[in-house]
Amino acid sequence: MPGRRQPSRTAAGLVLGPGRWRLLCLAISLGCHQRAYMAPVGDAAIGDGSGDLFAPLTLDISVTGCPSFDVVNVVCSGSAPLTVSFAPVGSPALTTFLWTFGDGTPSSSERAPSHTYALPGKYDVSVTGQGSSVGSLSQIRRQLISVEPLTTGAACDVDSQCGDGLQCRCKSGSGCRAAFSHGICSTTCPTGFCGAGAVCAAFTLAAAGTADAGLPSDAAPSSPMCLADCSGGAACAPGFVCQQIPGGGGASPWVHACLPLGAASDFGSSCRGANGALDGSACTTGFCADIGALGVCSVACDGTHGCPPGAACASLSTKGAICLPACSPTTPCTSDPSLRCTVVTDAGAGVDGGLAITAGDPGLAYCAPK
């Protein structure tokens, strides 16, 4: 009939009134992978003044930046602190928004806010959208965000970010080494056991600068600690590096563990401070041997204490028996002018300038005093 809108027919044969076309177009624009909450018919709707009602207002929440997303239960999850971004999905007539994040922090009126969840827990997220001519509509997603506690060795800021039985050690201002820009989730391991994915290491968190006398000592750190295991090529978290550390009482006399980059020098590295003093606290081994011009991070070796894999036990005329690193691309023995690569010629011994290598592999070269 002239002057009156006629129903339209879709390709599937469905008859749609003028308002229904907008509903169909909205569904197409959202796409198959976006979820839209369709408000009940009795809720706010848009009209054109002719008496027809178009599609009801819709509003849902999209979230990005999730390390893991459960599409079945609609849960975004990751470890603390977790930073994600939200955006509204729905009717374009809704132009202003108010977000609440479920963690007690202030709400946000940004259209697409980013938010950091500092502590473990499950959090509801809600948004209220409003339009000048259509009123408002709210949506809430229950437990949309799941923040998991941190595991052993992870960077942290407060104790409550760490999992059960762990503490955030070396937090800011605690007097630890400067490389600890954040704390580290850990606990002591008096029995040598730390659980899956972690190792017990005899490593002290004290600030560097404690000089030793350059002589081997049986004194061990008072409390071995659990660190993330990086043996077998396992990767450390960004900002951490895999290093050799004496074991803290478990089955392994040496372990590979993740430490913040720059926290300590590895076995075989130089360790004499800028003031000329030997600084054992700068070493993962806790001991700076007085050999060469710059000192070497090492440990004592005897019938009780063994050297790390690939190292040799050497008897120095005045220093006792200490472990020497093998010469390699990572330990080229070129940074100290008083050291050189010395080859072991016999399985039992090799003598050079007061150095007796009592345990090493024949044919291999070790970084030793000239």
C-alpha cells in the first residue's frame, strides 16, 4: 500500500519488518566470533516515530591481552599482575560508558580502558552504556578475569602475588642486589626439595659488596632458596638468565636456575670489585678466588665438594684446591691478562707454574693462571 513500509524478504524466505533488517545487519557486523548479549524485547529499543520498533539495544564486553582464553566458559586468565584491555560491543546508539573491574579499584569512563589486576583472584567485569536518545543498558560478565598466583622464581611486588608457601623476597627497598628491580617468589628449602619446575640453590640474596679473603670456605648460605629450574634448555622468563649455582642440599650438587639479569656473575666470571677487593657476593657461587688479575668466581673442590660439570679441580700452591672453568665460547679466558687456557695432558695430572690439575678431561683446556 502506498505510504506504508512493506515487509522485506530474506534469501532464506523469512519476512522481516523494517526494524528486523537492523537486527540482521547488527548480527552480520559482529561476526561469528564476537559474542553479543541481546537484551530482552521488553528492554529499551529504538524507534523511528512510525510505530515500528527496531532491534533492542545490545551490549557486551570484549577483552584482549589474555595469555589464555577459555572460549567455552568465557574466562580470560593469566598470572599476576595481569594487564588487559576492554571494549564495548553492541549498539552504536550507546555512546558513553562506565566500567567497573571487580577488584575495588575506581571505575573508568573511557570507552576502551586498559586495566591491571595486581592480585590473584576471579573478577567480575561490568559496563553500562548510555545514549542521548535511547537511555542506558548494562552488562556484567561474572568471573570474566581469572588471575593466577605466581610460581617459584617469578618476579613479584608483594607477597600476596605468590602462590601458597611462597614469599616475595627482595622486594623494592629490601637491600637486595640492584638487579632485583622486582622481588622474586621463593621460599627456603632446608630439605633440598622445591617441587616441580623449581630447584634448591645455595644462593644468597644479599646485596653485592661483601668482600671475602679469596680463600675457599665450607661456609654455605644460611638458607638455600627455591628458584625456577632452567636445566635441560628450559627457558627463563624475560629479564632472567639461566646460571650455574651450587645445589642447596638436594640430590644435585649443582643446579641450573633462573636469576634476574645482572644479579650475579656466573661460575668462571671475573669478580674483583672496582675498589680492588675480591667480592664473593657478586658470584653465583658465593666465592671469588684470588687468581689472575680480576679474580674468578669459583668454589672449593675436595672429596666432599665437586666442581660443576665440565670444570676441573686444580690445586694452587698457595690457594688450595678450587674449580676452574673449561675454556669455551662463553668462557674464552681472554678478559683477564693474567689467565690463559691450559691443556690437561694426562688423565690424572697437569702441572704448570705451581698449578696442578687433579681432576679434568685430558685434551681439554682450562682457564688457569699463567
